[in-house]
Amino acid sequence: MKFSLALATVAALLATGVIAVPTSSERAASRLERRRAGRQSQPNNRLVNSSLEAAAAGVSHVEYSSNWAGAVWDSYPSGTFKSVTGTFTVPTPTGSSGSASAWVGIDGDTCGTAILQTGIDFTISNGAVSYDAWYEWYPDYAYDFSGIPIKAGDVINLTVTASSTKAGTAVIINKTTGKTVSKSLTSSSALCQENAEWIVEDYEEGSSLVPFADFGTVTFTGASATTNSGTSVGPSGSTLIDIQQSGNILTSVSTTSSGVTVSYV
């Protein structure tokens, strides 16, 4: 009887609005507030001795990282890269809760003091999936774009361009819907312009890594970097990086002349 009475009381309160179920807009506002508290990409955290471990295991990948998976050019001198671009299809993360982010960028590996980057976060929270488009000039935090709705299956083109070591642009095109957003950026943290990358990241929120979501597979097509001399460089031959956490390898990466595939394993 007491249980039935309690249920009746809760039902009555819900009906009168005394207890309110959060709306979708309220849930979105809560998620945005958490992001404003400190969503941030980080430079590549290469793991010590990962090259030796990979060689001993007979694995072709050169490096492991705690937060980056993808392909990185790390053999060019400073002042090399002007822009990076790539296109991918938005995946559907699975599991209960977690997140991951697909992005393109300049620097953040051998040059860890600045990164010009833009990308898409894909998040699952208690089974509900959401997406965020963002730009960032590390060491500043990431900022969300508005006006570009994103859903699973959308084809997204990402491009960053450095007009100088302290200025550049980030552009996201949803090729499925035709929507485009862009942002001109300046920073006191100068780029080295020596790294170009196509990455799926386990990013930070509130100074710690978010739970890494099973994102399935992200394949960057039309992946290329343009140098300041006008030469186009594809990802083939770049350094491949997989995420390793708590001794477990979580991703598998491969490249072609114009593509980078990152799979959750």
C-alpha cells in the first residue's frame, strides 16, 4: 500500500509539474555547460618505449599514445605545413557512456606548444547519442560551432589553414546538408607548422580523459596536407599511432595515399 501510494504521489507531482522530467533542450544545455567547464584536446601523449614494444610484437605501427589514434607527419621541419583537410562519415558510438573525437590539425606532436584543429565529437550518454562540431587553438580550450546540425551518416569535411604561425581558420562542411561553418582564429601561442595529422582522440574534459567510446570506424578520405611551398602531401608514409590505455590497445590504424582509417578494436 505504501509503495502504491508513493507511485501515485510521484505521478501526481509529475502531472502538476512539481517534479519535472528534463527536456531534450535542458539535457543539451547541461551537456554544453559541462563542455564549457573544460573540453580540451591535448598534444599527442606518446608512450615511453612504445616503438620498442611495437617492434617486439611484430607490429608495423611506430608509436602508441594514451590519447591519439591516427596518422601524423612528424619528419618535416618547422615552417612546412599550411593546411590540412580530410572528409569522413559520422559514426554512431555504442555502449553505455563515452566519447571520442575525429579531427584534423597542424602541430601537437613533435611540436606540443600549439595546435590548430577542428573536428566532431561523438558522444553516447546512457544510450543517447549526440554530436558537437568544434574548433580549437591549443592551449586554449575547444569552442563549439553553432548552426551546423550533425547526425550519424553525415559526410563531414574538415579543414584547418594557417595564414601565419599565430593566425588561421577552421572550416567544417556538412556535405550531406550543405551547411558550412568557419572561424578565424588568432593566438599568442605560435605554431611550428611541422606536424600535420588526421586523428581520433580520447580528449579531456575537466582535466581528465573522458571514457573512450566504441566509435566503430572513422575513415578520412581525401586526406591531404598542403605545404607553404604549395606541395600536397598525403598520409601514406606518415607515423601511425594507436591508443593504448591500461596496457590495452584500443585502436587499429592504416593509411593509403589519400586515406586514414581508424578502427576501435
